[in-house]
Amino acid sequence: MMKVKAIGIANKTSTGKFLDVYFPNIESNNFAIGSQMPEITNHLQEIVEVDWCESELQEDVSSPIDAYLKLHLLSNRFVLPNTINLNGLFGVLPNIAWTNKGPIDIGEINESLHKAKVNKNDLYIKSVDKFPCMTDYVVPKNVRIADASRVRLGAYLSEGTTVMHEGFVNFNAGTLGKAMIEGRISAGVIVGNNSDLGGGSSTMGTLSGGNEVKISIGENCLLGANAGIGISLGNNCIVEAGLYVTSGTKVHIMDAENKASKVVKAKDISGESNLLFMRDSVSGKVIAKENQRKSSLNKELHKND
């Protein structure tokens, strides 16, 4: 049975409310990271310790400490997306002003801004959100991230992953191998090895519209520029540029002679491999036929040493 022990540094408000927790020390029977813990002299910081058994990873999130440890476990690649319980996450995370001087409580940000403006004018607000960017806490090895603000803490990025400027990766989502990400990986979505999400492409996650279906993209897949999916793709699939396939999309299945053999809802072929999805430019019908092309990434581009 896996156990997790962690020591972190928590930042607090002037009233003692937890803002965030950085965990430089996490160990288990399966993994470990460790850095020397400094002596805390700032009264707005606190050392926190967590000692979990495996079952506690499947309990609802009940505090910012729970939330930040689980997000650290994901971004450190210690657990895979969709394998631990993140229910309650949004309820315990406060909305925070993320600045170049660390997290600041929303109720205290105006005072901090005022002090900065009349003095050195050295306070910069990067975002106002419940989630920080991943690289403020965890920088996984052998990845490239062109714009760090577009990858949230809790993202899982495997070695060889490249996230370009327009790419976005949410928490509890990510890549399971080398991948080119120029589109959006929404919460709960995982992308397989050697797959490419083109510029402006989109994947439906589990945070909007009450959607509870977790979709995935298999290996050697290509999601064309400005394309999107609300279904899973198996291995060796392509969705042409600009085509959005939702679960209810009517898809005309083409046989070996390029004739429509049947019409199905896209959800009925969710997860199937070796499919090419495209739209007939004359009739406007969405069709799926056998994919004859295997997608491949530039090996040098994704070496990322």
C-alpha cells in the first residue's frame, strides 16, 4: 500500500488563512523529491506536514493543504490524471492575486498595490485565479513550455512534451508521452504518445456544462488546427482542421469503396482507432473513414534535454 509523506511551506494571510502551499519534500515507496527546508522566520509562513495512506488519496479535498499536495503529485508525475480524488478542489481554493512577490489575498491586494505605487512601483500581478501556473512550483524535466502562464499547477506533462505559445494544459490533464501541444487540453483529458494538437484546437473537459465524461486522445493522433473533439480518439486518428466532433455529431461511416455504409452518432465510435474524420466540402456531411496516414513528430523537436 502506497503511503505519502510531505513537508511544505504555506503562505498565509494576515488573518491566518492559507493562500498556497509549496511542497519541496514528498516521498513514498514509489517516488521521492527532497530539498533542504529553510528555517521559517516570516510570521506569514508556516511549515506543514502531511502523512497519508493510499486511501486518503481517494478522499474529497477538504483543505488548501490537501489541494496543493494532490496538485503537486500530479505535476511531479507521481500520480496519473484521473487516478486521485479531486472533488471539492474549487471549494477550498481561495481566489488569489498571483504576483511577482508571491500570492496575495484579494482582500489585501489593493493595499499592497497602493504601497507599491507610492514606493518602488515593483508589484506585478500575473493573474487573479484559484490556480497558479505550474512552473511557480514544479518544473518537470525534459519539457518545453513557451508560455508558462498557460499551464496550471496539477498538469501532467511527460518527457518530450512541447507546449507552444497557444497551447493550454489544465489541472488533472496532460500528456502520457511525447506530444506537440498547440491547442487546449481541458481538465480530465489525456493525450497519448506521439500525438499532435494543432493550433487553436480544443478538447472538451469536465468543468463546463456539467460534463462528466472524460475523453482521451490515443497515440499517433493529429487534431488539426482549430478542430475539436467531445469524444475520445483511439490510436492513429486524424480530425481535419476546423472540424468539431461532439458526441451527438452525425457521422457517415465510409466503407472501403468510399461509400457511406451507415450513419451513427459520434459517441458510438468514441475511442475507435485508425479513423480519419473530415467534412465533405460539397454536402457538409461529417464522414469517417479508414486513416491511411500515420502521424509522427519531429524527434529532435521533442528531445527536450
